Amino acid sequence: MKRVLLFVLPILAIIVAGLTILGIVQVRSVRERLMDDLMRKARTVAESTAFSARDILESNNLPEASRLVDSFQRRERTQGCILYDREINVIAVTERIAGWKEPNRSYLKLVLETKTARGDLEQFGEYPVYRYIQPVFGENDNPLGLVEIVYDTSYLYSTLAELWRRISYTLIGLVCLIVLVSFVIERQTYILPLRHLTSWFGRFQKGEADKLTPFSAKGEFGKLVSEVEQVALSLRVARRAVSDEAHARLQMEDIWTETKLRDLVNARLRENSLFVVSNREPYIHTIDEGSGGVKCVRPASGVVTAIDPIMRACGGTWIAHGSGNVDRRFVNSKRKLGVPPGDDRYILKRVWLTKEEEDGYYYGFSNEGLWPLCHITHTRPIFRENDWRMYEKVNRIFAESVLEELPVRNPFVFIQDYHFTLLPRMIKERRPDATVALFWHIPWPNPEVFAICPYRHEILDGMLACDLIGFHVQFHCNNFLDTVNRLLEARVDMERFSIVRGEKETFIHAFPISIDGHFGENAPAPDIRQVERIRTEHHLEGKIVAVGVDRVDYTKGIIERILAIDRFLEKYPDYRKRFVFIQIGAPSRTHIKRYHDFAAEVDELIQRKNWKYSDETWQPIIYLNRNLPPEEIRSYYEVGDLCIVSSLHDGMNLVAKEYVASKRGADAMLILSQFTGASRELTDAVLINPYSIEEFADAIKYAIEMPTAEKRRRMKNMHTIVEENNVYRWAANTITELTAMKKGAISSE
């Protein structure tokens, strides 16, 4: 409709202007004609009345004068008559214009002297009137007096108003007719063909090749859609060719790389699309507080670290909450953009949430409820009914956003983490043909702990709509199987590691997540200038440097880490002024009181311990409480002789793997909590119980004093594990499981 108006408005403006000018001319013409008729009628009546008034004025017959003027009382459109003598005194006047007993004598005198009749428009009370004055002559043309006829002219203005009304109605009708005809013409010549083309593209994008009908459009539009058909045909052929080539290359490569994963996706998924859903978006557009300009950053998130390289390799669509304060500027009409910026590898679709929705679903139920429930860190989970309702609402918002994108045949939806436990059921209800997998990035507690949740049945029911649920380690899989066995009516098959509920079977498998090549052999060498800047800025020359990289979260064991360093310096004073610990702490969930209080506790504890030991030239702990880009973090890894990962409970912890990969078997060591998923793989690390401060302190000394050859042997072993079990292998295992269990999916040779 907007396009129609833009087309029609100039035409309408010309037509309206023309008809308005024509109306003005017509109204003026009618007004002049009506006035001429009125003046002519007034003159005729005045002359006739003057003839009768002559005898009255000659005989001074007042009763007859009254009867004469009273006869005008009943005449239509005539207000009345006034009879004057030669001295311009009123002899008789019609009752309804009796207010004119004080006439304009100079005007009347002029008529009497010139012996010439005159007429003029005048206001009488609320009514416009026309008065015509006729001199009355006796014998020898001697003036005897005057006759004044007063006419009501309101009918004249009513006639003109009615004429304007008819002109306006005609104009409005003509405008409506032009708009309607234009809309019909545009609909037939533009909208319907374009709608057909849009529908055709939608079917093509969703894989409905068998439902694509040829176009019958003619002219230039027909040429356009003909070219579109040719491009679409070429794309279908190219997709098939790429799939066949990828399948062949897949058999020749041994190590999992980005290229091999891309080949696997092309061979297994072919035209089926991959959709990833997470709360955290991989790229955030925000305002730089320093410069005031816009910057695009990668958030500090294990999910982003793991999934982004997979999407770079595979393509597809990533659907996530748009949380950046300028995110809306960079999306198209469908809330999408190509990422990474400047190197579009996949599509990011942003979902907008209100502050109320984000507060209830994310900060409330997800991070004050599920997060502490699943992490055994002795933080009491909080469950509020309003937060649960908002969690349900946001899951449904994401479900609608996902369903809008799904192709017709066999889409693959890969859901990330505890924010979307209800999403699988919502998708399956509308698209039972979709293959849905959920990866749980945090630990899964034992049945007794999970039973605390008031919404345990709804959460488990939503998750069991998945075809596959993945955890980092088998222990968490076992906990989940025990939880379902204890809390739901379902058949748990421990041999197949699956759960059958109704007619639906859900497989539960362990997929230890890892990292990409960003810190591996193919990664660019660290920036030597940046490394030297860090050493100089923090006075690290000749020091033993340990690093910790975490979100400021109570599950990461930061407090225990500081206490262990304190105890280490107490027990082994020879390391004072020789040892420096750098803690990089990215702010996290500061809207939640527990996190706000924890951040303040960490800050206060570090200040106390630094005050305890520091002098003018040395302080043991350097605290960088800010988000750093991956490139700068890698420089800190390069500086660090040790990396301390002391999580109290962690699904995996990718910092440990990043540090191992970045050191590449160098003279370094990883101190790793036994309560992380990474400790199941990185067994050559110095494993600790972060709750045992004495053991922790001794482990720091042990890691420092370990022989160089032993350090290199251990780091080389761990590097090999990280390199082989990288994120591409993790993704390949997940996709292989998904395609293998899906009926009708293309199987590998």
C-alpha cells in the first residue's frame, strides 16, 4: 500500500489542485449569477412597490402604508419593506426588520438627491441581507419618498456551500477510485508476481524442490524470474556435486580439521541445514566506552569458544539473544547478519528480549536456579514462579524464531545448554521430522539434588523430546539416566544409553568438548611486542609467573586459589618476590546479587593478600578485572609458566585446554582441579582438590620445581590429546550420531 501511495500521490496532488481551482472558478460564477438574479428581482419588486407607494405618499394614508409593508411579512426570502417620506422619515416598516428605524440617512439622502436607485449587501443581525432603495416620484418627477426592499441572502451562501460540498464529495470519490484502481493494477502487475517469486524462493530455501512450479510471467519481470530459475538450478546441482566430492575427500583424511569437518557436514547433511541455538551470541555489537565508537567483540563464553569454529567450518544459522546495545543496527529485516564481520561464514539471527524477559529467564531461573542447582558449590538455588513463567515464555519465543527458519525436510537443530530445556519439546510438537540435539555444557547433578527443582518434571519432559542429549563426561550421563529413572515413568536402557518414554527414544552420550586451532599449530605466533609489554608493565622479568583465566563466578574456585597462593607464600617464603600470579577475571552476571557480592569478596581478598606481602617492588597478585580479546589472553598464556584452573565444579573448562595448546609442549605446567571435566582427559596435569588449601599450596610448589624434562613430557602428552580430540572431532562425533539415528538420513560408507 505504501508503494501505491508513493506512485499515486503526485497524480493525486495534480488532480486535487486542478479540481480545487476549477471549483473556485465555478463557485464564483454561480455566486455572480445568483447575485444578478437577486438584484434583478429586487429592482423589479422595488419598482412595483414604488408605484403603489406613490398614492400612499401623496395622500399620506398611513393605514394603507402599513398594509403595504405588512404584505412583505409573508414573502419567501424577502425580509421586508420600509417606506420613507421625502424628509427620509420612516412611515412604515415590516415588523421583522423593525430594527432598521434608524437608517443610514446620508445614504438615503444621496439616493433621493440623485433620484437614482441603489442596492448593496449589508449585515442585519446574524443574517446577510441585500437592500435595494427605489425613489418614489410624483407628478413632474418630484420625489415623494423612498421604498427600501430588504432581501435575505443566506440562501445564496447555502447554495454555494452545497456546491462546495458536492465538489468535495466528487473529489474524495475520485481520489478513492484512483487509489483503488492503482492498487488493483499494482497487485496484478507487481505484488502477485513478486509474491509468487517470494514463495518460490522460500520453497527453494527450505528444500521443496519438488514443489517448485515454473513461472509464466511475461516481459521484463518474466526475464528476471527466468534468470532466478537458472541460478536456483545451478545451486541445486552445485550442492550435490559438493556433497559427492566431500564424501570422497572424507575417506582420505585422518586428522580432524576444519576442512574435514566441512566435508563431513556436506557428505552427511547434504541439503539439510544446521541450526544452532544458544543464549549467548558469538559476536556482540556494543559501544566502546573509551572512543565512543561501535565495536564487535566475542564474549567470554565457553559455548562461543567451542561452537564458533564449528559454524565457521559448516555454515548454517546460529540463533541467539541479541544482547549488545547496538545489535539492532547491524541486522537486516529478518534480524540476521553474516558473521564473522568481514568474513561471512554463517548466519547469525538475533532474538530480541525485553528487560523483564531477560531478567526472569536468564538472570532469574537459569542463573539463580539451574546454575547453582547443577554445580555442587553449596550455593542455594532460588526458584521463583515468575522466573519460571518468563523462562517458559522465552523458550517459546526462541521456538518460534527457530521454526521460522527450518527447511521442509529433515533439519538439524543443535541446542546449547540449560537455558533451553523446554525448547526441544516445542520444536518437536510442530516439526516431528526435525532432528534435535541438546548439549549440556555444565555438570548434571545426582537425582537427590535435581529433585530440589520444583519444575523437574517439565524440564525432563522437554529435554526428552530430543533425539540426542550430550554431556562432557560419562559421569554426567549416568547422573542424568539415574535422574530420569528416579523421577519419571520411563524405560532406561543402560546398554544403549538411551531413554524410552512413550514412543520416543532419546540417546544419552558423552562428547568431551574441546577447542579449535586458534591456539594450535596453525595459529599465528603470539605478538612478541605484546608479550614484552606485559612483562614490562607488570615487572615480570626474572619472575615465576602463574596465570588464571576465568569469568568471575563462584564455581571457578577463585577464592580458594587466592587462599592457596597465600598459604604457598607462607609455607615457602623463598618464593616471595620471585612468584607472581596474574588473575584475568571477566565480569559476569553482575545483576545477580550473589555474583555482585562474590566479585566484591574477590576484590577485597586480593587487596588484603597483596597488602600482606607487597613492598615497593613486588606484589604477589595482579588482578585484571575486565574482558580481554582472545589474542591478548594468548599473550598472557605465553607469559605464564603455570596455569591454575581450580574450578569447584565444571562441566569441562576449556581454559585448561587452551593453555596446553598454546604452550605446545614447552617448559610449563597445568594445575587442574579434579572436579573439572578436563581432568578426565588431561591426566598429566598436576591434579588438585581446590578445597584442600594445604594440598593446593604444595601442588604449586611441586609444579614449579618439577624437572624440565618431566614438564615437557607431560605437556607434550596433553598437547597431543588436545590436538587429536579437538572441537572438530567433537562436532563430527555429534553430527555422526545425529545422522546415524535419523531415519532416512544418509549413512556413511
